[in-house]
Amino acid sequence: PFTGEGMSWAIQSGILAADTIANHPADWLTVGEEWRQIYASAFRLRKFICRAMTTALRSSFARRVIGPTLATWPGLARPLVRRLSSSSM
């Protein structure tokens, strides 16, 4: 929740689901199988980044190091935030 990715992911997964259904309008078994693969592929790295960030933020040592570092160099977080909210899949 702290990265705000939930809304973006919901919209993107809805678009992917709609495309998958449109590609197989009468074959729900294929839609389900293809959807699982597409969703996993599209969100695997993003979920990994979020889990890593959550783990880091639970560590008081990491918070003491990461907070001041990002306050000094906020651009360091830009690639992670960009990847999490990216609409390209």
C-alpha cells in the first residue's frame, strides 16, 4: 500500500483479462489457463520488488539506512517506483 501500486495493478490486470477473454471468447478453459500465465509474467517482478521493500521497511536498521539515503538522493528510488507503476507489460 505504501507504494500506491494497487490501483495501477488492478487497472492493468483488468486490461490484460479483457484482452485474454477477447482472444478466446468461447473457450473459458483456455482463458483461465492463459490468464494465469499472463498475470504471473506481468506481475512477478513487481511483486518481488514490493516484498523486498516491505521486508526492508520492517527492519529498523534498514529504515535507519534507507530513509536518510533516499532523503539525500531521492533519485535512487526512481527506478523502483517507475517499475512498480509501469503501465508497460
